[in-house]
Amino acid sequence: MTKYRWQASALVLVAFMLGCNEFMVVGVLSDIARSLRVTVATAGYLVTIFAVVYAVSTPLITILTNRFGRYPLLMTLMVIFLIGNTWSGFTSSYGWFLLTRMITAAVAGTIESLIIVFANDIAPREKRAMLISWLAAGFSIASVVGVPVGTAISTAYSWHVAFHLISVVSLVTCLVMVGILPRHIKHVSGTIKDQLVLLTDRRIYLGAALILFTAAAMYTYYTYIRPLLTTGLGFGTTALNWLLFVLGIMSILGNRLSGKIAERHGLTTMPRFYVMDIGLLLCLPVAMQSRVAGFGVFLVLTLIIMAVNSQIQVHFLDVAEASYPQSVALASSLNAIFFNIGISVGSATASVMLTRVGLGYLGWGAAVFAVISLVIVIGLNRAIAAKKAAVVVNESK
């Protein structure tokens, strides 16, 4: 296997590791609550607080550490993550466990942005989008494979053992990266003000808004995917895990599709995907009358809603490299930041709609966010085209 393949595999393994650490708590929440002697509702705050710390700390740490070299920064954060996760595995009180989760959440987002920076640097230009799609797929694989395995380990032994397994994977990954990652990659430092100027670019803030409303569209229905499948479509609890597994596989395929589209067309084809998304969401109440039709709609939705991931990540990196080289790390973190904000917006919308109009009409609320996303992606493509035209004019003078 070539050096590039080893490097790419290591970066995907990091994404998988981060995904397992973040998502596994959901699968073992009841076990954690019982072990730490708190209610399941109280244990549920672990998920909320993790997301909040992740969203707040990622841009702060990314901006404040911009002056440091990318390799030593990544390895330092990986060690902090390893310490925090290992500490999680040894805790026996809710307060200490919450603290360790906050530690890992604080560095996880910046680690994610840094592996994207490394992927952008080590990958040949024609393979960059595909590698970035694999990084996104690493998180999906964690939810499809890592979370069920962690849950099984927790059930058979203890949730502590599941966290120790993540620590082993983290340690092995650190050792591999020491041997194969480049020590020096192109890096332009800048002040906080110099980095934040990136967010004033229309191509950037429209892209961030696109990610936010795309995530909101997805999580307006996906937040309640379990009751949609059981109460809505009438599937039994025995079939539920298999159905969720199939949806997880579809999300992996969606990320792979995203990489292929990014290599060939970029964002120009995305309006078609949002039109399909809107149509399916509007038809969802009717499709829910049939198990086959309803689940089929969820499968296609999961596939096409992931299609924007690689395109928007490559777009952020391209804009930063060309116009704001001091903000490349910040640009690489925007996808994760605004996707998490979008999850919060979608989940809140779903909760309100559930009490007002019922489970069967969540798709209509999601469709509203999909329409907003369609308008934004059209505006974003126009902004990109306008910038390219301006560059051509300036070069011809």
C-alpha cells in the first residue's frame, strides 16, 4: 500500500474514532445512567452539553491556535483527546464523567478540522474530494458499526470497556500518524481579525447557511426516525435495528456519492438534489400510508441529503486557499459547526411540530428548510460564478 493510502487510512480512522466517542453515549445512555446513579433524563444532558461545547470550542480553539504548526497541534490535541476519553472510561461519578466529556468535546471539532486540512494537503488534486468524502463517511461508519459494537460491549461487559476500546484505537492511531503524517504542511498564520474576515465573503456565509438549513431539513424528521418507523410505519422493535442499519449504510453511500459529484461537477448540480428532496418531503405523509413506500422515501432522502457534504467542504477550502490562506483551518471547521447548529434548529422545529400537527407531517416542516436551502444554493452558485467572472476581467486588464 502506498504512503498516501496509509495516510488517508489514518485520517479516516481518526474520523471513525471521533464518531465513536461522540455517538456511542447515545447507545449506552441507560447503562451510564444506572452505573452513575442518575436518571436517564439527567444522563441525556451529556449529549446536549457535548454538542454545545463542541460548537462553541471548535471555532475558538481553531482561531486561537492558528499560529502553531499543524502537525504538533494535531498531535497535541490527539493526546488531550486520548487522556479525556481514557479518563471517561475510569470515572464512577456523573460530575467527573461530564467533565471528561467536555474535554473531549472541546478538542474533537478542531481535530476534525485539522484532519481535513491534512487531507487537503496530502491528497492529489483529483483525489481530494473523494478523501474528504471518506472522512465524512468515517463518522457514518462509526454510527453504523461503532455504536452497535459499543452497545454490545456495554451490554456484555460494561460501558467502561467500550470507552477503553476507543482509547486503544486512539493510541494506535496516534502511533501510526507519528510515523506517516508530514511534519510540515503549508500554513499561513494570522490574527483573529485576519481569520474572521473569511466570514464576510458572500461565498462563505451563503455556504454556511446552506449547511445549516440542510441539516435542519434532515433533523426535522430524523430526530424522530424511531417513532416514524415504529408508530408511523408500524414496524416492530425487532426490525428497527436492521432498518436503522440500512439507513446508516445509505448515509455512507450518500457521502461516497458526494465525493464523486464534487470531483466532476461541484455545487452546480446541487439544486436538482434539493428539488428532489422537497418533492419527497412533501409526499412523505402520503408515502407513510405504506411501509415499503415510506421506508423507500427515507432511504432516498438519506442518500441525497448527504450529497452536499464534500462539495461544500471543498468549496470552503478552495475559497480560503485562494483568497484567505490564513483562514484555511477555520474554513475546514465551518461544515461541522453549522451542521451542528442546523441539527439544533431541526430538532427544535420537530419538537414543536410534533405537539402541533403530529408525527406524520414532520416532512412538511423539513420541506420548508429544504426550500430555503434550494434558494441559498442557487444564490451561492451565482456568487461563485460572479467571482470567477470578476477574476477573468481583472486578469485580462
